[in-house]
Amino acid sequence: MTAPASSDAALIAAHAAGDPHAFAELVRRHRDRMWAVALRTLRDPEEASDALQEAFISAFRAASSFRAESQVTTWLHRIVVNACLDRVRRRQARPTVPLPETGPGEPVTPRDAMSDRETRLVVQRALAELSDDQRVPILLVDVEGYSVAETAALLGIAEGTVKSRCARGRAKLAKVLGHLRNPDADANVRGDAVEGRSTPARRHWEGR
Amino acid sequence: MTDDARSPLGPPWSVDVLADLHAGVLDPEQSARLWPAVNADPEARAVLAALDSVKVGLGRLGAAPVEPMPAHFAARLDAALAAEAARTRPVSRPEAPAPVTDLAQARRRRNRGLGWAAGVLTAAAAAVAVTVTLFSPADETGNPVAAGPQGQNSSDAAKPPLQVNRTDLSAAIGGVSAERDYGPLKNQSGLEQCLQANKVDPAKTEVLGVRQVNLEGKPGIMVLLSTGEAGRLRVLIVEPTCDADNPAKLVDTPLPSR
């Protein structure tokens, strides 16, 4: 049996060399994290399960092409994200399933009284109000930590489009999450009524 | 750039313009012109702070502890990977190929009613059945003794028996897949006789792995067999007396159980 202390890279190498247990150990280590990625992206557990299954089997087959200079987690993460994005593209012609918990545009407040877990749930619910076109770039950039350039490559769109969709999505999230005082404001409506708060001096934030 | 002529590039601010500025959508010239005005306007800064809060919340989502993958999905994943492992390194192949089943077919069988095609897993044709043959000769005190001499064809005879729990059979899949440890069944022929007694036709069923196990204190053998459905396992446990005339079945269950 493969020693539990083996590094991820050693497990990949062992798997490529024919160790029948190495990949199972790799899956055991990373399954839950990748499940979270798939579930966030696809929102449907059955779809997420199928996507993760496809992704891990793709990784199983492609292990010999893994480059040692990469992190195994980064490599696996990208495979999972790609499997999820394939499914997002396939379903884009289908209508979005509304969430039962929250009506459209309904602010989700107050936040201060919430636990971290509740806050995360609120953010997840707010994300679900976005279209896939806005939600997926935001997931990739703001949640999963991909750069704008990486996200553009993953999605096959221009970097400017990634930035623009992220901008629109964040603006809507700010409204849905109750960060803006005028939650009824739609995109391209003046936001001149915002909640007052002290803010640090701005830097010129140019995306990731 | 996402603003248009109706969106002011100055106070009173459009949320979208500020979001564009915040996200680096605007061209450098516009940005350079806007930032001083934005930094000088508390209301504009408040909008940017709100957008920052959104980003912070999203970042926390990515860094948060994750919930475990639900057990039935995890078992399905284990089964699919075991089938894939066995497909590439089978212990024995049936004369007739197992029917190919992709995820879309599996989904339809699950009656979920989703209408889109799923999966590239046509190669994950074989789900797996697990046969565990108990071979627990007891010593005079009734305690099970260690496994006896290994069969001549047991390629993994040196491995210790795999610990198997009835309530978590899926955990043993990875340890059995692609193994060839026949134990008291001695060889493929002995295994096939036991399988036939359990109404498993070796000519139509791919053997994906064989290994001696310890089932909750009882030594035994575990065998992975194809069943023709992706991500689907079956667990069959028999007593050590299993042979062509004695199925000696103890447990026979699909995995995952659905």
C-alpha cells in the first residue's frame, strides 16, 4: 500500500508507474476540496458529482503528462474547473433554476449577526442570482484565485470581457448583499445613495 | 468598457462606472482621469468599499473549510475510478465485452430527468462487483487464524489482508482493484469455481481485482467484478468453504447502494 506520507507528486509518479493505489490516495486527499469547487461552479450536486467523476478520470488518464514543475493541486484544480466549465457551456441554453430561498434582488442582511458559515451561505446564495456569464468569471477570479488572464484563457473570452463581467457581477452582488444603500438600483443606475462608511484611500485596482 | 454615454464619468456616480473602474475595465486614460475624483468623493469611495467587501466575501468563500463530499457521491466516484483502474489493468477479461455505459445513461437510469448529455466516461464501462470469500479456518480456540499458504498464482501473496468493514465497503475498493491475491482460492480457476457457485459467469464478467481481506476480524478474499454499469459496484461476501458446489454467500450488495 502506498505510504500515507507520500507527496502528491510522488503519488502521481507512482500512479504513472503502475501503483494501483496511488491515485486512490490522491483522490482521497483532494476530493472534498474539488467537490467544493465543482459544487460552487455547477450548483447542482448531481452535476457536480458527474463533473468531478469526469475530472478525476481525466486526471487518472493524463497523469503521465503531469509536469513536475506544477503543483498537483493546481493541475487537479484546473482539470476540475474545465470539466465544470464544459458543463456550464452545455447548459447555457437551459433556463436558470431560481433559488427557492431568496427572491430576485432581495437584499440579504444583516451580516453582522451572522456566523462565518452563515455569511458564506449568504454569499453563495447571492452568487446564485447572477447569470452564468457573470457568476463563472467571478468564481474563477475572486473565489478560486485565477488571474484575469488565466480566467480569460479558461473561458475562451477576452481579458476585457472577464473584467467587465466581473465588474457587473460584483456590482450586482454588492446590491444583493446589501452593501449598497439603494438595493433596488439596477445596473447602469446611478449609485448616489450608498451606505456611509469610512474608507481608506483608494489604490488604482486593476483586476488580478 | 461597459459604461455608455448615459453613464456619468463623474459625480453623481454610476455604480457600474465605479465597478468598471474598480475592475480595471476602463482604459488607462479614463482611469487616470477618474481616480482623483473618486478618491476625493466619499460617496464614490463608499461604493468602491462595497465592491471591496464583495471581493473579500468571495475570497473567504474560497478559503473556507469545505464540507465533505457526500458519501454516496464519494462511493460513486470510487467505483468509477476502480472501474477505470481495472479497465487499464484488468486481472482477467471476459470473452464478451461488458456493455459500455456512459454517465448520461447512468443518469437516465437514476431518473433525474435532466436532459443534457453527460460525460465522456464511455470507457468506464465496467462497474465492479466485489466478492469477498471468507476463508477463516479457526484454531482450536475458535479464533480465526492467519491466512494459510498462498495460492501459487497469487501475485501479491506477501501483502497483508486488507481490513474491510461491512459498513464501509467502498473504502476497500482502492486496495483491491487490480490486485491478484487469490488466497485459499489458489488461482483464477479456484476463483471462477467460487464465482460460478454464486451465479457469476466468469466468461461474461471481468475480474478487476482479487485480494485477501480481513472482514471485521475474519480473514477472507475480496474480488472485483464488472457489472456493466459505470460507477456501480457490487459486494459479495462468501465463507471460506466457497467452491464450485458451495456459494457460501454472506453478503451480496451493490456499491454504492443508491
